[in-house]
Amino acid sequence: MSMTMEDSIKRWTAKRKTALVIEIIQGKTTVAEASRSFDLSPSEIESWVDDAKKGMENSLRANPLDIREQYEKQLKDLQEAYGEAMLELRARKKLQALLGQQDD
């Protein structure tokens, strides 16, 4: 890819991202090498790889989810994680308050 692509890419189209992700998955390059070559952050490239994996998983399902269902599932998962984090925070505050009262 680095041989066939322009030296300075101004816009990363889906086609270019796909080509880079495929090279990473095939082991032809690494995230670190691509990051240096194209002046991109490793986290940005890793997010492309993660998105590609999610897309592949969905497309290989017996009954693929449409885009809306995918986003709704992701939103539900994030809401659950947020709720769990809030419960843990409240429990820690209660414990801290109880331990603070015992010290008095």
C-alpha cells in the first residue's frame, strides 16, 4: 500500500482505510509502521481495525444486524457500563463515608 499510495494523503477515504486495514490484518505492515508512514495516530488506525473487525463479524452472521440495530446495541452496552460505573462510584462513596465516621 505504501508503495502505491500518494506520499501525502489529504483525505482518508473508506477505500484507502480498507486497504491499510487489510495490509495490517494480513501482516504486511503493523499499526506502528503505518502510523509513522502516514503520520496518523496509532489509536486512529486501531479504531479502523476494530471497526473493520466488527463489520466482518456482523457480515458473517446468519442474520446480520442493520446499522441502526448495531448502534442501538452499542448504545445499550455503553448505557449498561455507565450504570455499573455509577453504582460502583456510589458504593465507594458510601464505604468512604462509613469508614470516615468510624475514625471519629
